[in-house]
Amino acid sequence: MKIEIWSDYVCPFCYIGKRRLESALEKFAHSDDVEVKFKSFELDPNASRDTNESVYEILAKKYSMSIEEAKKMTEEVVAQARTVGLNFDFNTMLRTNTLDAHRLAKLAETKGKDKEVAERLLSAYFIEAKHIGDHATLTSLAVATGLDLQEVKDVLNGNDFEEEVRFDQNKAKDIGVQGVPFFVINDKYAISGAQATETFLNALEKVWDEENKQKPLQTLSTSNKGSICNDESCQ
């Protein structure tokens, strides 16, 4: 069974959804036969690598809300993160452009280290307040997962794997992805948003039972339109 996950490393519900999927896989009887693949999705491709603005200021400007409203929105996200054992601190997060992080993740995939790098990047941004657009930081994070130092430097100093990142983004458009996280199981079923663990588990069991049947892509649950993050996903 194959699960593809479209996500971004500055998307809080991508981390929450990842945790809920992992909980579902722990309960799934056939988890050893599940292959998880991470797909690239940039929430803001035009974001600067470096900025002096806080996350609250960026959200307030982008979605025409006050700083207080932005803070209230993130407080709700923090509460959801705690339910899966994650301690987010939006006060210290350093918003950045994530293209290089995605390119590095593609390198990791060729080395069988994609899961380790995805977890490391998410933790670095949401928990440790690290600058995941900075090349020195990315290098340190990647090498800590077992990637080769020189290979990491070569990727970050060039354009390697950008084509693979764009391929993922174009495929997302083709299948109608409007927000992340977005999960596709065996090219049959789609789950939009950081749904409950039970939703993931039910989907896994359903696809397993119908594995030999051909069905068009179906959306089990969709996120609401609106601000960058609602109760399930980021747009």
C-alpha cells in the first residue's frame, strides 16, 4: 500500500496530520506493507528566505487580520498540536522560503532518509525555532540524519532536485490539491486535512479490503476555505 503526503515544512497541520497518520499506522494490522512518500507543496513560493517579521505579522498582513486575531488563530493550533504530543511556539518560529528544504528532502529520498529528514525539518521549525531556509542550518540538520556533507552542500549550492519539487507541485494541481496536508492512498482515496486518527485508520482498512478494485480518486474529507489554517489544514 502506498501513501503519498503533500505537505510543507512551515504548515502546522502537516505536522499534526503526520502524527495522526502515524498513530493510525500503529493500529493498522498491515502497517509493514505500507510505504509512505512525502510530496512537495510550498504554501508561499514567494516567501523570502530571511525576514524580520514575526509569524503573527506575516499572517496578519497576508490575510488582512489584526495581530491579535493572528495570535488567537495560532493559539488554537497550539492546542491541537498538544493533543498529539507536539509543543508549538509561534513566538519563536522563523518563517522562511521552503524550496531548499524540499530539495534537500528529495536528496534524502534517494538515500532512503526521507522520513528522517521530514521529521527533522518539521521539528526544527515548529519545536526548535531553527531557520530552515538557512543553508548552514539545513546542512547541519541533514548531516545529523546521516546524509553526506558534501552531497548536501552540492545540492544547496545548485539547483538539483528543483525539477522533482516542481513535478510534485504540478501533480498536486492536477488532482485538485488546494490545501495541505493532503493524503492519497493507493491512488484511490484522498484525505484532506489533519483528520482524526480513526479517519486515517478507516481509510487504510477500506483501501486494503478493496485493493484489487479500480476506483477513481475520492475525497473522504475536505478542508474549509478561508484563512491559512482552519481546524484541519493550511491553504
